[in-house]
Amino acid sequence: MLKDGEFELSTVAIAGTFDSKGPEFLYVKQLFEAMGIKTLTIHTGVFEPYFKPDISNVAVMKADGKNLKEIAQKKDRALATAALAKGMEKIVRKLYDEGRFDGIISLGGSGGTAMVTPAMRGLPIGVPKIMVSTMASGNVEKYVGTSDIIMMPSIVDVAGLNSLSKTIFNNAVYAMAGMLEHKRPIAKETKPLVAATMFGVTTPCVDYAKAYLEKRGYEVLVFHCTGTGGKTMESLIKSGFFKGVLDLTTTEWCDEVVGGDLKAGEERCEAAAKCGIPQVVSVGALDMVNFGPIDTIDPKFKGRNFYPHNPMVTLMRTTTDECVQIAEKLAEKWNMAEHGKITLVLPLKGLSMIDSVGQPFYGPEEDKALYDTLKLKLDRNIVEIIEMDENINNPKLAEFAAQKLIDMMEK
């Protein structure tokens, strides 16, 4: 039994190009070992490493059935990077499943980041993952995906040891050490998990529904519909995390169809349908497309109904034609639920806080086009449609949706 202040000896995997950035990785390795943390080093470079790794680049390539010597002879950097990334995806997960390490860290530029982050994404959520990268100050979605990778800006290029790079490397090492050593066991919940979707303008609805579900013994995980939120939820549904889905905010389809900033991809709204998981869905925030500051919006949208949500986010009201297109997409996805287990709740008095009488996005004609298209395109043998003469944020609608999901889950 460990006393307070004592921790089990952890192992961190250190992965990267030990040929081109050998001194930097050796510095990180020695920092961990000076703190009593064991290391497992994985070489992802093509050439001879600066120090001897525990897992060679030959073994990394072999994991994907490739021959390092043959790849190196072609002198094609893109080919070599892609092959090493594929090998890393396979070997890193295998090493983790074998209990060889507890967390993983890497340093790199665009190539190094692209080689190691796919392997990090393949690890379970909760496994500590740090990527110190020159790419960390930009759009990191392609590196992080729906995982919990921590991207830390390297500030300067990962190209030598100096007072600034050492400061960044030290911070990364101490952050990893904290995650590895200061773990406290989290009691496993026995409550069934429910996924719910929310946006700022549907927050009251989801808050009411969440409270209702939690009082009845469910744990609710809420996903913010920012594109990444929807993708993450879909990924976790496919992984079997949830007993039910309360997808009341499907606004990401506005951005997908019209061309806004918060797209969640063509697979949004598919996972629960394909997996046969009970779901109650709605049309929350389908009155809006999301953009950045108003002066950055494509001129083709000039003259549209805009609403400044905050200095960095501008909302644009969806038109009748766009609502028809969005409804057609949603119907296509929800009709995938071959075994039923899906109920659509239509809020006839508005789709969001700002789609109601007197509010800037009030649009009964646009909403009617959305509802009529859904009712026309949905297969009633698969999708139950319930119309309620309420705004989506009305407590009555929220609690009805929550109870409906409970009934479906408990059948």
C-alpha cells in the first residue's frame, strides 16, 4: 500500500527522430530518469540514431510490414514519413496493451508531429499524451482529432538545446511527470452514460434535460457542437461508451451544408443509428451558420441576416432553401436507424434562443421548410416524430425528451 506522497514507478514512452533531433530527445530522456521515471525510447527517424533506442526504426517499419532499407534507398521523405507513421500506429498501441508504458511524449516539427500523433490518437482517452510541436499554435485538428493529445508550442524550432528550448522541454517533462505520478484513482461510475449535444443558444434545454436524467440515475456527458465536439461524440458512440444519445443540437449540419466554420464531417449523426443505440434527436440551432469575425466572412454572403454572438463569432440565419437541404441530410442519416430506436422532437416555436418572436433569427417560414422536409423525407417506420408547440429551450420540451430517452433505454 502506497503512503501519501509515494507513487508507483511509471514509464514514459519517448518517440521521435533520434537521428535529426538526438540531443534534444536525450536531454528529455535524462530529465525523466533524473526524476525516477523510467523511459521507453522509440526511434522514428530514417537514419542512425544519436543514442541507442529501446525500439528501433527497423522495428517500427516492420510493424507495418515495411523494410527500412528499401524505403531509405528511395530517398523519398514523404514515403518514409508515411511508412513510419503507419508503423507507429501499430507498434505504439501494441506496446501500451503490453503494459510497456503509461504515457507518451514527443518533440518535432511538421514531419515529426505527423509521424507520432496518429499513434497517440490510437491510445485510450486518459493516457497522458504530450506533443511539443512547431505546429501547435495553428489549427491542430488534423493532429489531435478526437483524442486528448496536449499540443504544446515549441516557440522556437526543435533544432538544438538553448535557454528557451530547454525551458519548454522542462515544462513538457514536468507536465508529463505530474500526470504520471500524481494520479488518483477515479471511482468507476456504475451509472449508465448518456451523450448530449449543446450550443450556447440551446444551453437551457440541455441543462434541464441533463438535470432530469441525473436525478433518475444517469450520467450525462455534454458535447459542445463546435465541429470537434460532434466528431468526438460520434467516435465515443462507436466505441460503445453510451447507453443512449440525446442529440438535441444538430447545428453542425448547417456549417457542413452551407460552408460555415464548425463542420463535424459527413459522418455526423450516423454512429448511434448504425449501432442501434436509443436516441432522441432534435433540430437545435439549425437556424444558424457559424463564422469568425464579421469582416472575415465570404462576400458571397453579403446582405444576409447576421448576428454577432461575440467579437470572434458571427452567426448567419439559414434560409428556406438551406433548411430544406439540411433537413434532407438529417433525414438521410436518421433513416439509417434500421431497428428504430429514434425519436425526433420538433420544437414548433423555434430552434434556439434567438429563433423566437421578437428575436433576430425568428423565421417561421424557414423553420416550416425544415419541419416539412423532415416529415416528408423521414421513414416513419424508423423515426417517430413528435411535434411540440414550444421553443426548444422550454423546460417542458427538455424534460419530455429526457423521459422519452429513459423509456427507450429501459425497454
